[in-house]
Amino acid sequence: MIRLIDVYKEYDNGTKALKGVNLRIDDGEFVFLVGPSGSGKSTVIKLITAEIALTEGRLMVNGYNLNNITPRQVPYMRRTLGIIFQDFRLIEKKTVYENLSFAMRAVGASNREVRRRIPYVLKLVGLEQKADRYPGQLSGGEQQRVAIARALVNNPSMIIADEPTGNLDPQRSLEIMMLLERINELGTTVLVVTHEKNLVNRFDKRVVAIENGRIMSDGTGGYYNGEKI
Amino acid sequence: MARRFDAGYYLSEGVHSIFTHGFMSFAAVCMIVACLLIMGSFTLVAVNLDKNLGDLENENQLAVYIDESYTEEKALSLEEQISQVPNVTEITFESKKTALENWKAKYSDVDLMDNLPDDAFRDRFYVHMDNIELIAQTKQDLEAVSGVANVVAAVEIAEGFVMVRNIATGVALVLVGILLVVSLFIIANTIKLATFYRREEIAIMKMCGATDGFIRWPFVVEGLALGLAGSLVAFFLQWGIYQLVAKNIVQSNGLSLMTMISYVSMVDVILPVFCGVGVLIGVGGSLIAIRKFLQV
């Protein structure tokens, strides 16, 4: 569960990125966080992943109070999250399997756990035949599937996808979004940050719109850009 | 799922990384070798200089002249008393007769000495000291011994040796210290460059929830291995260079008076020191280099 209460964020250069944001995402939800560039979407993600600290307000992430989290606790908090980026961020010198095992070993998984978990996750994202390929040998859509598999491999309670379809064509984008929807149906909370209106509008999900550092709308079954909410 | 310490993983990742980033590893080893060779060469020069100065110091002795009224037996009886004076390590007796013979042998071509009486010289002791810095005090203590007529000591020369030796040691220590810091800086930058290529990997690990310790260990292993490899290469190169220089010094006209310490006799010191310094700059450089990338 994520809870932002009256959260303000002002960067060192004086930019006020968030101005009193209140947001609650419960376990099992699928939420789109939408808004134009510079609206504060990325700041919300960076706050949730503890990349930056908030200026004012309260923030809870999966049972961790980020207001007084210690540096030692941050890695353990991050293990409850699976993060997907627009540019995939795969390690080019490692195969698909090695990219996933790298993520598992990073949290101390044993070889046995790695061997048991990776085939299951690769099957889930439809890449069980491409475990030995390198990222450069895969299409953009497939690379993003690997990134999703990597986010899932440590069994997080929440997936955060930051513009996951930004580098993909409409068809691949739809496939990725359907995959995330399936993952959500299996019980994982999903937060998708995007500004792709058409894509959001194809799914009947909760949409939180942020603009100029404030939540402008928040509704389930609504549409992006205030067309219905 | 989380385990506290996975030595096998750190070892395999660290060693694997050396080969996957081959060029940077090579550059780091070269830097360690260069730093160790510069430090090692300078230290070896300082050690040899120190030894040669030490030899010259040892040749610096005090002459303790015994009262003329003392017979040889009586003069010899002072030996125990003189040997108990602080800082005295070795004493040699020379009777007035032997002293005269030695004098005559040395200046055989000077006929002025031909008719000297047998008691023209005094009985004397030649005294060597433990610490040449205390020469003035030792001279004073010896003069206080009853029966000692005079003590001749080249106090200024001895103090000159002490000063040269202290300056040489001080300069060597300062230079080695500076070189060590410079080496650490160069290695840190070399490894930082290597780490820069891997910042993405580190960022991914951080985002997956890896602890700083987990990320750091493979780099420590890598730094350790590179440090050891560099140390061993530097050790053998230093050996070759030292042998070459020593051979040239021994064969040269101007420097042939210098005695060189054999490299083999110093192996038990050089090897551990090279390994220690290599590991220090390898691991230290790794830790300094990675620090910045851990702040995600």
C-alpha cells in the first residue's frame, strides 16, 4: 500500500515539484498516474522508491514510513517494489536469464532459488524460449518483457512502471499493458506512469491525473485528460 | 531469501568482472605496478643509502688515551670499567708499543720518527658506540673514568652523519607518503573509470534492493585481485631493475665504494610490503571509486 499525505517536494534549485499531494493506492489495485511532462509524475515515483526525500508531508510505502526510514532500511523497502523503466535498463552483456538472475542475486537469492524462479517468470511474460538471448537480439517489446520479468522476479508486492511503453509501437504497447493487467490479476499492485492517453483509455482502470504538482483528478473507470472524470 | 554473506558469489563476480572489463583491469594493474615501482625504487635507494651511512658511522670510533703513569697491566684493567660506560658496544686495546709500531709502519718513509722512545705513545682503547647520536655524552662519560687522560672523538663528523641520515630518512618517508597518496588517487580514478561503465549495473542492483555491502564486495574482491596481481608483477620487475642497477654500481668507478644490499636478503620484507601496499591501493581505490555510485 502507498500513502502520500500532504506531500510537498521542493528541489535544491527552488523548483516546487509537488504541492500538497494526497494519494492512496491499496494492495491489489491497478492505477494509472497520468499528466504532462513536468507535472510531477517522476517526482512521485522517485519519492516512492526513496531516490529523493520529501520536503514536507508523510509517505508510507508497503509498511515503511519513508519520513524516518534509515539508509540501511531502504534496500529492504525497495525489495517490496519492482520497477520498470521506459528505456528497459537491461545489461547488454548479460543474457535474458543472467539479467534476471543478476536481479535475484542482488537480493541474496541462492542458486537453487534462481533456477526455480526464473523459468516461471519467463513463462509468465512469454519469453521462455529466449532465456539465452542477449538484449540486443530482442525486439523493443521483448526487451520490455524482460524488464517486467526482472521487476517480477523477486516477487514484489507492487510493480511501478515508469513510462513502460514510451519506446514501443502501439501494438507492442498494448501487449505490455495487457501483460501488466494480467500480473495485477495475479495479485500484484500495479502503478503505471504514462502520458499515453489512447492507451490509458483502452483500460477501465483507476486514473490519477497530476498537473503542476497537484492531483487534478482521481477516478476509477475514468479517462485520461479529464474527458470523463 | 536474503542471506548475509555470499563469499562464492562475491568471488565469482569480482573475478568475472576483471575479465569482462579486461582493458580497465589491465590499466589498473599497470598503475599499481608503476606506483609500486616508483615507491619501491625510492625506498630501496633510501635503504641502501642508510646502510652505507650506517657503515660509515660504524667506522667512526673514539680513541680513549690512558694516563702515562699507568703500566700496560693497569691500563688493561680499565677495560671492564670502560666497557660498562653506556652506549659502548665494542672496545679494542692497543698498547703504547703496538701504537708506535703501527705508526712507524704507516709512516715508514718519514725518518723523523726513527729515534722515538718506546713510551712516546700512550696505551689506548678504541671504542665503538651503539648510537652515534650520543657521541658527545659518551665522550664525557669516558673522560670521567679514572685513569683516562684524554678522549678524542670526531663529534662534528659524527653529528654530520646523523644529520645526513635523519634528513635522508625524513625525505624518504615524506616522499613515500606522498607517492602512496598519489597512487591511491590514481588507482581510485582508474577504478572510477571502470566503475563508470558499470554505473547502470549498480543502479539496477540498487533499484532491485541490493544493499551497499552486497554491491561493494565484488568490487573489493576485484580491487584485491588487481592489487595482488600488480604487487607480484612489480615485485619481480623491481628485482630485475635492482639487479641491473646494483651490477652497474659495482662495476662503475665512481660508485664502487658503495655496498648494495642483496635483493634476495630483503625478499621477506619487500614481498609482504608490496602485497600490502598493492592490496591497500587496490581495495582502497575500489571503495573510493564506488562510493559515488552508491548514492542512488
